[in-house]
Amino acid sequence: MKLTVDGTAHEVDVEEDMPLLWVLRDELGYKGVKYGCGVAQCGACTVHLNGAAVRSCQTWAADAEGAEITTIQGLGTPDALHAVQEAWITHQVAQCGYCQAGQMMQAAALLAETPAPSDADIDDAMSGNLCRCGTYPRIRAAVKTAAALLSEV
Amino acid sequence: MGRVGTIARRSFLVGSVAIVSGVAFGYYMYRKPSANPLLDDLQEGEAALTPYVKIDASGITLITPRADSGQGAYSVQAMMIAEELDVDMDQVRVDPGVPSPAYYNTALAAESAPFRPTDRSTMANTTRGVMDAVMKFTGMQMTGGSTTVPDGYEKLRMAGAVARETLKVAAGRRTGQDPKKMTTERGHVILPDGTRIAYTDLAAEAAQVEPVDHLALRHPSRWRIMGKPMLRHDIVAKSTGTQAYGIDFEPEGAVHATVRTNPRKGGAMLAYDASAAETMRGVQKVVPVTGGVAVVADNTWRAFAAAQAIDIEWGDAPYPPQMDAHWQALSDSFNDDQLDSRKRDDGDVAAAAYDAEDADIVEAEYRAPYLAHAPLEPSNATVLVTDTRVDVWSGTQVPRFVQANIARLTGINVDDVHVHVQMMGGSFGQRLEDDVERQATEIAMQMKGTPVKLTYRREEDMTHDHPRQIAMARGRGVVRDGQVHAFDLGIAMPSVMSSQMGRQGWTVPGPDLQIVAGAWEQPLAIPNYRVSGYRAPELAPISSWRSVGASTNGFFHDVFLDELIHAAGADPLEERLRLMWHDPSRKVLEAVAEMSNWATLPGAGRGRGVAFCTSFGVPVAEVIDVTATPEGIRIDNVWVAAEVGRVIDPVNFENLVQGGVIFALGHAINCEITYADGMAEQDNFYAFEGLRMRQAPKIEVRGLENDIHVRGMGEPMVPPAAAALSNAIFAATGQRIREMPMNRHIDFV
Ligand code: FES
Ligand code: FES
């Protein structure tokens, strides 16, 4: 099976129904993608499939074949931050940080579709992403900052 | 020398040791506080240097020994060292890891778990020793949470100051100039003529000079780093997906394992059939572990799938299988034989509360459920066992327990068990338990030479968590002339300390003050005021959950107080202020009154509630306002004021408090662990949801600095939150919610 992750092509030999989450983490070593619940309840595993946010714990490997898969590490890097990551740093959103890769992937997908989201848009898009540490107030603020950063360019 | 320095010197002494091409500064811990002079009394192996500052040719490293489960503890510790060392945060590495073996020994590790073990040889210490241990254990429950700041406030700054002054002496030796005329800046000693010498250049010489003693710490008005917003050292990594957690650690050649143990926790595994699992792709081994079975595979998901394919027959639970029996046990505990403590007994409650006119009497019963910790990172640990040593990689808050328990399990000398603490994706108290490390070791012992990475499925994690205690309270009070006249609250719960420490082989004699924590110590001048703790029998195994006893008792105490105030016809905030005798506590109430504009009335369908709770020495007041919508209660705003002595980092402080309030409210409205047939009925977040973003209120936070004691803020925002919410719902709807989770009684949007 051929998978393209963060612009790199990989060949993997896995079951068709192995969740993309575990292909990425255990077979290919993309540890930025996190396991939280395995049942689409927390959003920690969120990646982009052709730009759309999906829960990788609920996406079969076979269904990701041929798609552009983007993980948090492909969204941007410490040296070349994506606007969402920059906003997350500015607001110091993270506490334990474990949910944040998923939060940022969700937020990036939201902003790609809705460049100037309302509070309700943000709540709607982000409410599937659980943060056990309760960083929601900062996530809200950071999404708005990211929207502003993106509109500048 | 100022007061601070004096206190600091009584409890520790900073020293230094030479390391490869450099120097390490830290403090000597000693075990005989009455002995004098300090260092002369140190016996071989009794003391060791705990390093905080390490300088060598490659740079400056600040060692932050307290664990970080997400509260920013590493950064706060580093800030305290850097403040006195005169380095900037961008110049240093922060290393939470195990100190280098060059100056590490086991006595040093005793610092991270300052207990006297209750094995037979030291039983002579008996009650006093054990109670000491209980106090210390209680104090350090949230290692890195509520104790990191108070514990390090003097020690860490002093370590930085000693290092700075000693580096000046080293510069004096080299240049022949007077250290008193030198200054320091950004990691350099500045000579009188302006020449700069980098600390890294002086390190080797600094190791040769006697560390400078008798130092006063800087006055807060001269702080450059503390009290200012700083970029957390882990924030870039955590904002780019590059922060590695325990679950991401994978040494070369590691295999992936998962376990299934009896969901009736502590029960036996009677039989299992793994024939189907063994033939599944990628499965290498199926091995028994205590109370269950483990699957070892080449991929986590394959291990999960195979584990689910095993047929297992489970034994009975060592506790009542149904919830009714748990509640009945609590209900039956309100009697003189089970009275555990009565630390608050002012006035004459028996006369005042039990001899009053019926019309003035208020009686109520409250309940709080078991709650899982459920940090977002599921339990995991990686262990490598060989014939001569064990390596453990895990996000644990109790590395010393892990080390000792694994030494016992494997028969390998405790010095050869190496625990490498990893970043935690949350804890809330869960990582004070060490089941996962023990199980990973059991598996690794059956696969010597191969690193075994054990990951729990979320379902295993939630159903095998040692939850927060279940608790019940009964209040009886009397109001008179528009005031609260008598307040009698009894609280029944099993002992968390006894359950938790029991698993480490300890016994807890005497009262467990967690049974009344968050209730008995409230600074209220109610004329007849009594708080009694009743010790219920052990039920399901329980453990410390963020704010421990106060997480239930803050709710009981302050909702009951609110009921009395309403019965008296008084204003909830005014009456609390009238009763409050402790000035810093009054100030937090006054702060939330102002922040929430308490004096103005909320609109129709809205309600505002206030609550107050002192826990871990921190007085916290919260006001919540809610709207009763046709779809249910909406939580609109929360205002929080907390007295912490000093706010070390205002950004981290605000984030921590906001998050803690959301954490508390989420559990209060929709979370519980219930048992049926001895098994937890909630196994994933759909049944244990907490707050989602759309439900999260706006939260305004203020940290007050009126008290001389510096306190940590990992937990104290939790206890008043549920009470303030219940009080607000009453104000909005007239319905009094006396049980958590509140969605058993009212809907939330
Ligand atoms: S791990 Fe995929 S949504 Fe939780
Ligand atoms: S920051 Fe810890 S779960 Fe979100």
C-alpha cells in the first residue's frame, strides 16, 4: 500500500482496516499524531486527508491510499511555523499539550474553509476535540489570532 | 540576612561538586534536622547533592526535578533558578531528566519520595514516622502541581544565588580581582573594568572553590524573570507536534504490548483461551500478568485487536459489585464508631443545631461519585529487563516507588533500576499509581533483552483507573435573625490515603484528614460550627484525584452554607464576607464581588452563585453565572480570585486556573464512574465527556498576593467550582442540586 505523508511517499504492508493512526505512529514513526480514545471521541489523532480534518483512528489505511496525508509535523515546523502554530505559541495554549496537535489540525482545516470564523463557527468546528486540561479559552483566542495572521498574507 | 535566607539555611545547604569539565550546584539534603553543624553530621550515604545548576563547557543546564504533568512546572522551576543565577531563559537548557550518574546516588532519590518505608526494620518509628509520611505524601500528591512552587521557592532561588556568587569567586581567583566588585549578567561575570567572562569558562574553576554561603535572596521588586510572563520552555515543542511523551518513546527493537486485567479491579483471572489471538497477524506472545494477560505484538493496534480476541474468565471483585451497596456503606458510616476526626467544633452545636425551632432548621444530604482521572495520554510504560539492570521509561510522578517496586519484582538491585521520567500527557493524580510500570516489567521479564512498550487501550485505562473517592455528606444547620447560627456537617468516605498507600505496602494509622479536607479548615466565624469526618470501609480501590478530599468536600461544605444563607434570607456574598475572619480570604471574596459586578442583578432567567474554599493553603473564591435556557443550563461566566502569595508566571497561572475550572465543571456536570457486576460502566469519553468547547464559559482570573506564604495552584481552583455552579443554578431556577454529576437532575446545553 502506498501512502503519502507530509509530502513523502511510503510503501507499507498493513491490513486494509488498520487505522491510519497506527500506520502513522507505529509503522512510519509519525509520533506527532496522538492516540487518545480510538473511537472518534477526542480528536487527538486528527490529521488532514487532502486538506480535510479526519480522525485517523477511524480512517482505514486503505481509504488513505492515494490521498495527501498531512500531520502536525507537516503543517509546519519550529523553524517554519504554520500560522496556527504561531498563534498557539503566542497564546501559550498548551498545558500537557497532548491534545494540541489534534486541536491545531482541526483549527487549520477550519481556517482553510472559513477564513474569518465567528465564535459559533469556532465552537462548532472545535467541539469534537477534547482537552482534558481545559485550554478552551486559549484555543478560542488562538484560532482568532491565526485567522488574523492568515488574512495578512 | 533576611528572613527568607534564614529559613532556607535551616532546611538545606547549597554545595557544589565537580563534574566532567564543569560544576554542578545543588543542595544537600540531610536527615537529622536537629543536628549541627549540618554537614559534619552527614553519614556516608545519608546525604547527597541534588543538582539544580549544571555548568560545563557545553552550556548551562537547569535541572528541574519536580515532575510536569502539564502545569508548566518545569518552566516555573527554571524561572526560580534563573532569577538568581542571572541567566535568561533563552540561554539555558532545562533538563527534567534523571541527574547525571556522576553525582547521583540513591540517597538523593529519597528526596523525591521522602518516606520512611514501613518494612519491619523501621517499624520502630511507628506512628509518628508514619504520620509524618502521610503528611508528606499528602503534601506532594501533585508533585509539580501544588507543591512545586512552595517547595522550590527558596531552594531553587538559593541554588541559583550560590552558583552566581561562587562563579564570581572563581573569576576572582583567575584575575586576582575582588569578587565583591563584580556583577553578573546574562550568564557572564562582569569584572570591574567591564571585561566579561562566560560562566561556562569559569565552571571548572568554580568546582574548586568553596561554595559561597550566607546569601540574601533578591527582593521581589528586583525580579527580572519571576512574576513576569515567560514563554514556557516546552511551548514550541507542544505547538508543533514535536514534544515527545512517554507514549512516543520507542527504543530500537521495541515490541508493542497491551494488557487486559480483571475489570473487577484486584480480582483474579480464572482462565483464558488465547488460541485465536495467538494466530493473529503480528502477535508474538501472549503472557500472563498479575490479574490478567498481556499480548505482545509488532504494532500497538495488532496487540489491541488480539487482546480483544482472548476469551477470559474473571473472578469476583474484592468490593461490592453494585453501586447501591457502595452508597449504603457510606450512609451507614455516620456513627460514633466510625468517627475519624472532628477538627472543627466551635460553640455548642449539639445544643444550637438540635434544640431549635423546626422552621429555622435546614437539613440536606449530598453525594459525589467516583471519577476517573483519564488524562488524554493513556497509561503506558516501556521497560527493558536484562540480567543485570532494568530501564523504565514512563511519565510517572513517583519514580522512587517505581524503582523500589520493580527492584522487588525483578530481584535486581535497586541501584540498577533506572527510571527515566518522560513528559506526561496529563495526570490529575493518575500517575501517582504504578500499575502500568509493574505490568510492563512483568512482561519484560518474560522477554529479557527486548524493550517492551506497554500501552493501554483507552477502555482499559478508564475502567482500571483508581478513581476519586465516592463521598456523602449530611448537613444540619440553623438560621437565626437573618444569619447562619449553627452549621453541622458530617462527611463520609473511604480513606484515600489508606487505599493509595496500601497499594505501596503502607498502613495509615490515625485519622485521614483528607476525609474532611476543604471543609474543616474554612475560616468562618459561625458561632456553632462543626465538621466531622466518618471513615467508610474500603470499597473500590481509590486514589488521589486533583484536589483529593477537597474535590468532594468543597462542594458539600459550600452548597450547604449557601442553603443556610438562603434560608436566612441573607445575600450569599455579603453573608460569607460577614462570616469570614481571615483577611486574605475576605479579599478573594471582595475581588470576585467586584469582578462579577455582584451588586447588579442578573437578568431574567439568569442566576449567579458564589463559592469559597481554602485548600492546600490557598483561599479561592469563584462566582459563576448561568442562564436557564429551554435546552438546559448554560454556564456563561466564571470569575476566580485566588490568594497565592506570589504569582510566579501570570500567563501560566491564568491558563492553569482557567483549565482547572473547566476540568472541575466538566466533571461536576456529566462525569461519574459507576460499578455494575463489579465493573466500571464508563469505558470511554462518550460516557465520561467533561466540558466541550461549546460549553466552556468565559473565565476571568485574578491572583492576589496579600499573604506571605507562596503557594502552588495546581489544584485549589477545583473545589469551589462545582459549589458555585450549584449555587448559581439555584439562583436561576430555584432547584437545589445536591448530587454530582448534576446532569442526573438537570439538563445542560
Ligand atoms: S484517538 Fe481518534 S478521536 Fe480520539
Ligand atoms: S493540553 Fe492537556 S489535554 Fe489539552
